[in-house]
Amino acid sequence: MIYVHVPFCHRKCTYCAFYSRVARGERRVESYVDALLDEMELRKGEQAHPIRTVYFGGGTPSLLPVDELARVVEGLRRCFDLSQVEEVTLEANPEDLTPQYLADLASLRFFNRLSIGIQSLDDQALRLLNRRHTARQAVDAVENARRAGFGNISVDFIYGLPSDFQFSIFNFQLVTHVSAYALTVEPGTTLAVQVEQGRVSLPGEDEVVRQYHALHEAFEAAGFRQYEVSNYARPGFESRHNSRYWNRTPYLGLGPAAHSFDGRHRRWNVSSVEEYCKVLKDFRDLRDLRDLKDLFQQETLTEADAYNELLMTSLRTVRGLDLALVPEEYRERLHRQVQPYIDRGWLQLSTPHSPLSTLIPTPEGLLHADGMAAELFV
Ligand code: SF4
């Protein structure tokens, strides 16, 4: 699978700790696409597994004009075998999804899934987060996307905000997938400063848990089924791309700050857009592989790292952790460690006392999945 990172945003959301640059000027976007095409050329031999999903994430991929997206798509088609691709997602912000943009996007005949960052349907909450769109624009974006022929649409919400959900204005029948993330106050963000200075007051843990349950009920009532802590889908519309991440399928990450994984090594590209473009431009001009030493860093995962990742990703899904995948040396320790969580009702075994059992988080356990997994780490 392939991930393309688009590192630009129109402006910075208050809660965001991702690497992204506020885009100014077409030249910068053009240089970024030039560099991305160079990276594809360089790495086209790397993907040994069939590519089944492509995901454009960010940042804000819908900030790219469609003609620039077309250059990226052309590069992907030229460098990789996409004949087995099933799902191609573009992350988008509502304000970008005008009828014209969507028509142009559809004309590329490449993207078959949109993931739209709605976050909230309350204008006050959207202003608090420094989002550029209004609730009305979010609703319009989804309707425009359906009219343009996009039948597979996911929308993102954030809970843990001071206001409650205003779902009455939203037609869930138009979407196939929903994601809900708890608002977290990351150090170094504008939100962290606002909270510290008392300018923003966020709900306490009990209210956040209440909102989580309210969302869960609203999504289930609308016909979605939870398949991961933050993700719900109509049957057959689970995100194939994300599900593959959780199965630890190798992936190729292109663009500044993009991560790649080949089953054994994890590498991450330099995060600065300027540095990324410069390294690849120098390489293009001089064709000297030494110039690429600043493009990425890499680490080799130990067996313990791989096991910890398996715990973290599996316990966040309703499928759970297949005990047959746990290395022999950690099994006894794991059985001892999980008993208190089984007693507490957070985990259950699919077939108790069988070594081929699966450890499945209960709905309550899913709420504590990250903390529980961290406790089980070696
Ligand atoms: S649009 Fe997304 S990536 Fe960009 S600043 Fe907002 S949250 Fe961060």
C-alpha cells in the first residue's frame, strides 16, 4: 500500500500537533509535487507486495489544485503497478469540496473514497478549533460529493469539546464510514496555551466518556458498526487502508514526514518541506546518492518492538489479538498480565483455555485500549 503525505494546510487548527505548513504561493506546492515525483522515481522498485490501497493524507490533500493532483496520480501510475488497487482515498476539508473541485477530481478517475474532516457540526466549536469551515459547509460538502458520484465517503468527528453534537442537521445515510477522535491537548499547540491560560475550558473525563457513549449510540443507531476504537463503518465499508496498517502490512510512505514500513524496518522522511524539496532537487541535478542521506532516517524493529505494535494495534480493534501471533516467549507473561483485565470485564477470550484463542476487547475495554496495551508492553 502507498501513503502520500501532503504537508500543507490553509491555516493551523488549534489542537493540531501534526507536521504541516500553512501553504503560501503556488510555487511551493509545485516544488513539492516535483520533489514527490522524484521520490517516486527513486523508490519505484521498493514495493514488493501487491498495492491494494493508496491514501492521500495530511495536512490537507484537498488543498492541492486538481492539476497538481493529476501530476501526482500520473507519477504513481508510471512508477507503481496499481492494477490490483481496490481503494484510493483522499482526505479533504469541507471548504475545498466545491462542485467544480469535485467534478474535476472525479474526472481523474482515480479516487474512489473521500475522508472529510467535519470535526463538529457546531459553529462555535469549529471556531474554537480554528477550522475554516462552518457546519453548513460541512453538510454541503458531503452532499456535493455524493452528487459528483463519490459513493464511499467517510467523515471525521472530534468529541471532548465544550459543546454537544448537533447531529440533527446531518444525514448519515449519505456516508459509509465515520471516525471519532477524542480531543487531546498536545504540548506546544495553541490549544495547550489557551487551556493553560484559562481562555478555553474543556470538559472533564466523565463528560468525555459520556460524549463517547453518546456518539457510539448515535452511530450504531444510524447503521454503523464499530470495528476499531475510533472507527465505524457500514458492512463492507471498513477502511481497507487502515485495516492493513493494523495488520502490519508493509507500506511505502511518500512525501515530507511520511513513514514507511517493510515488515522489519521503519523509515521516516525528513519533515521539513523545504529540506525535502532541496534534497530531492540536489539529487535531480547531480544524481549523487550521497545527497540522499538527509532524506530519511531509519530504525530496525526488534522482536519486542514488533510485539508491542501488535498489542497496540490489535487491542484497538473489535477483532482483537490472535494469541497464535504472540511469540512463544511472551505467551505465559501475557496470560498472567491479562487476567485482571478479563476479571474487570475489559477483555474476553474467544475460547477460554485454548492456545488458539483470541483476546477480544469489550466495548468498555476499547475505551481503555491504549492504556491497557501500554501496560502489557515488554
Ligand atoms: S487541517 Fe488537519 S493537519 Fe491541517 S492543521 Fe488542521 S488538523 Fe492539522
